[in-house]
Amino acid sequence: MHKYIIKRLLMLIPVIIGVTFIVFFILNLSPGDPAAMILGDQATAEALAMKREELGLNDPMLVRYAHYMGGLLHGDMGVSYKNSISVWGQVVDRFPNTAILAVAAILVALLIGIPTGIISAKKQYSAMDNISMVLALIGVSMPVFWLGLLMVILFALKLGWLPSQGMGVGLGPMLKSLILPAITLGTSSAAVITRMTRSSMLEVIRQDYISTARAKGVDERTVTYRHMLKNALIPIITAVGLQFSHLLGGAMLTETVFSWPGLGRLMVDSIKSKDIPMVLGCVIFLAVMFTVVNLIVDIIYAFVDPRIKSLYRRGK
Amino acid sequence: MDDVLLDIKNLSICYSTEDGEVHALNNADLTLHRGESLGLVGETGAGKTTLARGVMRLIPNPPGKVVGGEIFYDGRDLLKLSEADMRRIRGREISMIFQDPMTSLNPVMTVGDQILEVINVHHPDLPRHEARKKAEEMMEMVGITSSRYEDYPHQFSGGMKQRVVIAIALACSPKMLIADEPTTALDVTIQAQVLEMIRDLKEKNNTSMLLITHDLGVVAQNCDRVAIIYSGEIVEYGTLHQIYKETLHPYTEGLFGSIPNLTSNIKRLAAIDGMMPDPTALPAGCKFADRCKYATDRCRTEHPRLLEREDGHKVRCIRYESSGEVTENG
């Protein structure tokens, strides 16, 4: 098992090289001059040329990439073009806010998705099933920013129950300001998890071992949770893991709508101002988080399914 | 009639499908006596498993539904019991062994816990360590060392899994065991072992058994009485001797013709030509008429009743209705 984890962590290296290269390449192609953005409209041509030289922008792309990777190897993600603050410091500063939002959103998704999926599967083709499947379809299809705006209009502007913008200071106000973004962000995940739970439950619901359990005289509740859900869990965990990593990386829209000071917004702002080191720092951080979440999901598999555990033990 | 444990009367079960109503079981009558083994023989799709699941009230609904009949177990009609009362019967009074051991155990639960579960369900007051001891005893009883209590089903072979299934079925010493083709999925040497084990354990506990199979050899070795089922109907019922030596129904005759014999020298086995009728559109007359060499026009229009001879041998065939040697029975 340890060997497996180490192997998976080593696989992070090619992932980081690939991700940074692609981002570096794309940012290089995009129009705009970072030096002009930093110095502003009034800057003289000499000042711009000097700034470009200082930032190393005149070197070929591959040379700049090599420089950046060299720094990264030493744990140096560089400084922001915009305000010369360390990239790492800002990323670490912002990430907890995104993590709080993502965790809250996934909790919303789990609390809605799993019970609804179970009921839908157990009462397949009933009115309840049809209604929740239609709602799930709406949930996955609805653009996050639109849902976010609707929520703001209803709960913040019309009813005035909850704040529309920013992150409250202190636990109480923070939780209050978290409600709308968490629901907004969690809705589509809830829909995905509902559908996955339903189809995964339907797959095990007619299995022979369910008949065996019923033939033992086990009550329906225990049959549902101990025998059906536990066996249906692997695809559900996969979906939850994927959703969670998407939430971490994809909270940009929600963070923008609600002015949530997270990593997503930092990244959007940096892309707008062509702050290449900052964008790279955010992307690398998110790529690593994505891989780590997936690794955690794979480890959870082993605890849920003994067959996978014995595969890992054999050193797959 | 006090020695009757299970008495099924006119049991009919239907499945609704897109192609129409599937009449899986039609007016089935069956009697199981205390301590005896009854073999239920028929080809695939004849309604054997439907009957067994019907007794356990485990017909998946939808699409399945019991449309009529009664199932008297120990004098009580199982079809009239509440779900909670039925749960108390499942696993404790009547246990069932399913066909395929590879899929009938929960893959994410240790085998020990799966045996323990049935003990806990029916003896909730039993202290934990005693329940566990009982589960370990059951494992030893079916020939698995109790040190494998914490192992999972995927770590066992098919034969071993079937032993676990049997341990689950017998853990609460049920009065009746339904074994639905318990050895079909196993290879021949393991089949013999498993059957012998079922036989021994059944005799030790004086359990009655309904053994479902399509193997007449298995029936001959294990059963006291035999029922032959065809297209959802019981076509012949009697003691082992009556069925094997005084065969009445042409279908049963056909079944025996298809068994290879070591002592006689024949080049080809006699197969029964044709197929079972489509259960969504059953013929009006005798359901076997199309494949029967004795069939007359009357067979195709008139549905034969199940007739009982004086010695208890029952048959559903028009040829015996007029002969006078049998008396009517429903």
C-alpha cells in the first residue's frame, strides 16, 4: 500500500512538467505585454525595454521555461509581476478560502445527492424518481453564474436574509456569507451525485446477494444501507472525488459572482493582468491538489472494497 | 395431514413485461411433508425458481406479482402475513440457498459477518461473543476453518462459497430449506461433496427440504418425493418410486429418455422435440401437447386437471381422466 502511494506521488512530477509547459505556452501566445501592464500607459519606451529585460521577457520561450522550472525545483514560484509579492505566499493565503467553499459545496451535494439517489433507485420510475431526475437534469444544465445571480437576487436583494458579497469575518458571519456560494457551487455536483447514486444503486439492487440478505430476514433498511449502498459506493466515491477536485479548481465563477476571496478569483485576476508567475503558481497548486484528491479517492476505495485492497497489497 | 409442513395451493405468479404478462407459475399445487425432501424438477424457465421465491415472498415486485393461491406453512398462510412477520420466518423457519454461489454473497462483507448477520437478526438478545462463537461453529460445521472468519468472499472458491451460503441458511436451524439448484454452478466433484453435506446436515437437524434441480440423478439420491414442473404447472407428483418406476406423464417419460445409461448400448439419447410454450401466450389445452407423442385433438382444446390416484400419485394428463384408475382432484 505504501509503495502504491509513493508510486502515485512520483507520478506528480510528469503531471507538473506537462501542466506548467502547456500553461506557459498558452500564456506566451496570448496578446499583451506584461511590462506595459506593470508600468502603465505613461511609461516610456526605454522604461518598457528595461522592464522587459529585467523580467527576462526577451529570452526565447524555452529558456524562460527552463528558468522558471529551475526556480520551481528550489521551491521558488517567483514573485507577482503586479506587486512583487511572493506567489507562494498569496496562493497559500487564498487557498483556505477556496477549500472552505469547496468543502461546504461538496457537503451540500452529498446531503442532497445521496439520499435522493437512493430513494430514486428504490422507487424506480415512480413520481418521486421522475421529479428528482428532472431536477437533476436542470441542476447539471444550469450555468453556475446564472444560478448564483438568481440566488443573490432572491436571498440577498429581495429577502435580505443573507449577504450577497464577500466573506464575513469571524465564524458566524463567515458561515452566513458561505451559504449562498456553497449552494450555488454544490448544485450541479448534487445533481451529478444523485444520478450516479441512482444508477449505481440500480446496478446492485437486483444482485443475488441482495436476495440472500432478504432471505436471511434482514429488514429493508439494513438491506439498503449495509448491502446495497456499500456495494454501490465505489462509483459514487469516484464521482464525489471528481466533483470535489472540480470544485477546488472550478470555483472561479462562483467566487467571481460572490466576490469570494479564493484561489479561483486570484487566478482570474492574474490572467486578466497577464501576471504569468501568479497564474502558473495557481495552476500548479490546483494540479497538485487535483492529483492528491484523486489519490485520496483511490485510497478510500481500498477501505470500501476488500477486492481492491488485496489488489493494492499485491503491489499493483 | 399433521405431517404436512408446506402446502401450496393454486399458486399463480405473473411477471408484467413489455411483451405482455408472463405466466410464470399457474395454479401450482405442492405438498412438502415434515422431515422429507421434495425434488422439484423441470427445465429452464419452467417456473422452479419463481415457485421457490414465491414461498419466500421474494418475488421482485415490480415486475412480479402473486396473482392467486395460498401457501400454508405450518398451518399459516404465508401470503397473508405482514412483512414484519414474514421477516421472522425468513432465515429462521425457512431458509433459501440460491443457485450461484459466486454472486450470492455480499462482496464487501466478511463471510463470518454474513453468517453472524442472520444469527443477530433472529437472536438479537444473544451476547456478541456468543453470536460470534455460533457463527464460527457454523463455519466449522460446513468444513471451513473458523480462522477464515475475517476473509472476504473473493478469497474463496465456488464450492467454499456455497458452503458459506449453506452455513448462513442453516445457522438458525430452520425447519425448512429451499435449495435452488445448489450445485448447478459447481463442478461435478464439488457437487457431490456439497450435496452430501446438505444431506447430512439436513438429517442431523431433521430439516425438510425443497430441492430444485433439473438433474434427475441428484433427485434420486436426495429426495423422498418428486414433483415435475412444466411451463408453470405441476404435471406429475409422487414418491421417488412412483415417479421413477411408475412414470405416468409423457413429459416425465421424455425426461428419463434423455438420461444416458451406462448399461444399455444406445447410440443417441432421446431428446424431447420442440420448446416450452411461450409463457406470454400459453396454449388453451395441455401445455405439453405440441411436444407429446400421444397428443390428440382433445389435448389441444381441453386443459387437463391434476388427477390423484389412490396411492397419492398425481398426474396432469388427459389420458388418465377416462381410464378410471384415477380420481379427480381439482
